[in-house]
Amino acid sequence: MTYGPVELIVVATPEGHPGESLAEAIRDLVSADQVRIIDVAFVHTDVAGEVSFTELADLPDEAYAALGPNIKEVSGLIADDDLLELGAGLGPDRTAGVFLIEHHWAPRFDAEVRRAGAKVLLHLRVPRETVAEVQAVRRPRER
């Protein structure tokens, strides 16, 4: 299967797996046909900083029941090396969900860009916190 541009999102989770509210948010996005979850894994660090990871199928039953039905396929595009690298930056005794998603508008946009002979030079997601920081120090331009 081919994928359009995809986005890797890493979310720190306090429970060691997606809590009910995160699973519900994912369920809402998937059922509203806004995104497709292409791959998911969970990376953990112990108190000494040693990194391990959990695949979707290995989640505890309750966590799998909340999240699993929203993931139609697991592409394997998130490699073990990626998880080890992400885990190294987590700090000790932390867990993060690693989600590879495709926004449903993205493949069509990508196809149109290519059809026009153009090329996307940068696709950058700016976190909400960063936008808020910029807004706090900059005034809107006057016309």
C-alpha cells in the first residue's frame, strides 16, 4: 500500500499505554475520517534510562480494547531503531506513544502537487505551545 505524506507524533503517556481519553480522541479522529493510523508503538524507559518498547498487539487487554479497533493496519514503518532513538531522548521512567498518521487530505494534496510538477520543500508541524509563545510576544501586523 502507498501512503501520502505521513506525520510522526510522539505523545508522553502517564499510564505506560494510551489512557481512555487519548484512545477516545484517536477513535473520534479515525471515525470522523480525518486521519488513518498507519503504525503505532510505545517506547518506555526505566528508572536507569534503559529503553524498551511495546507493539500494539502486546498492550494489556484493556488498553488494546480501547485503541486496537481504531488501527486497521500496522505498517511496520516505525522501526525498532526509531523507537530506541526516541526512547533515548525521553529521560528516565517515561513512556510515550509513537503514532504514524496520515491525514486524509494529504494524499490528494501530494498527488496534485506532483501533477503540477511542483515539489513540497518543507512540511513542518508547529506545536500549539510554540504558536502560543509566538503569539504572546508578537503583535498582529496592521494593514
